[in-house]
Amino acid sequence: MSTRRLIGILTGRTALVVLLIFWLFPVYWLILTAFKLKVDIQSSDPVWIVTPVLDNFIWLQQNFTFDPLKHSLIVVFLSVAIATLLGAPMAYALARFPFKQRDDVEFWVISTRMLPPEALIIPYYVIMIHIHLINTVTGLTIIYSAINLPVIVWILLAFYRMMPASTEEAARIDGCSLWSAYFRIVIPMSASSIVAAALIIWIMTWNEFFFSFVLTSSNTTLPVEVASFLANGFNPQYGPMAAAGLILTIPPLLIAFFGRQYLIRGIQGLAGGEAR
């Protein structure tokens, strides 16, 4: 191996290690804080190594209600299910049936996700007030479904365009109707892609904070409840907040670990690349 190539490899690996340290340090500090004593957390000098204690988790057990967790689970599962059920046929229609200004419709679909949340929150807030769904799980589910729908359409649009249309045409020749061919042929062929898209929007919805923070007051989701530990008078609960944050990260980590192949497929579809 030439010296120039060796220097290039060492430089690249060193840069990768440095980036990983910067990326993993907040995770390390979150875990460390979750198992620290309060005196170590509030120490003026950083405490880097501690003997793990469960005081923060005990505090959560005694003071934390599981309603925000229940709200998060309900909102996430319902909004992901609704967005998937509506987004899959919508993406298929855009991919298979040409019509005038189809490109404009596709751009409009994804452009709804280009707006910053701050630009949408006032219209959403006014609408929720007028239909009496402010501070409700139902209202939040509707908002999240609307937010997730463009993402799942954009992901599945790339997959449907890569699928050969000949199989659907053969099914139509054999007597299948349009919907029958879709459910019998298209859905089984694109099942893994639909799962990939659903996992991506599941993680996005689980971690969403802003809309839940503004649109709910008592029926909050878990991310908002975790952030509320900072507003505990003049005594912010950093330790319990870190413990709750650690619990909050477990579901996305499990999904990322066990569904990593689906997530890679979904990211490739979102980028318009070929899924493998």
C-alpha cells in the first residue's frame, strides 16, 4: 500500500471517529445523567464517571403518570395507520395513471412538508378550535395524519414507479378489476416498501414535539411531558428528565435495530433511489 493511500485511509478513519464521538456524546451524557445522583447532576464540575443509581427512575415511578405515554401510542398508531391507508393508493394512482398537471400535483404533495411548522400552527390551531378538537387526542391524530400523508406518498411513489406494470396488466387480462389487481398483486409486491414508509413516519411522529406542545395542554404526548420537567418551579428535574428521555428513545431504537433493512429501503425510496 502506498504512503499516500495509507494517509488517506488514516485521515478518513480519524475523521469518522471524531464525528462519532461528537454524535455519541449527547447519548452518553443522557445515559450518565439518568443514573446520577442529584448532587452530581448539579455539581459545578462535570462528573464523568459515577456509580449508577436508580433514584431518577424511582422518582418517575412515584410522580409520573402514564397518560402521556398512552396518548403518544394512540396518536402514533392511529395517525400512521390512517396515513398509510390513504397514502399507499394515492401514491399508486400518481405512479400509474397519467393525467394533466400530474407533476404539479406531485410537487404540491411534497411541498406541504417544506413549510416550517410555525407557518402551519396558527391555521391548525384555528381549525381545531372551530371543530372543538383542541387539546384532544382525536385532533392531534388528524393533524399528524395530515403531516405524515405527504411523506408516505413521496416514499411509495418511488417504489411504485420502479415496479413493473406488466404483472398488473396480466392480472387485468385474467379478469381482475383495478382494485382487485391492486390488492392481489400490487400490495403483496410492495408490502416491504409500505412497512418501510410506515416505520419512518412512526419514528417521526413518536418524536414530534411542536404541534403537541401548542395544540394540547392536558392531553399531552410523551415528548411534551418530558420537556415539562424543566418547568418545575425553581427546581428543574434534570435527572428524571434524562431518565424519561432515555425511556422515550427505546421504541425508536428498537424499530431502528429490528427494522433497519426496511428503514434503509424507505430512505432509498425517499431519495428516489433503487431499493434492494
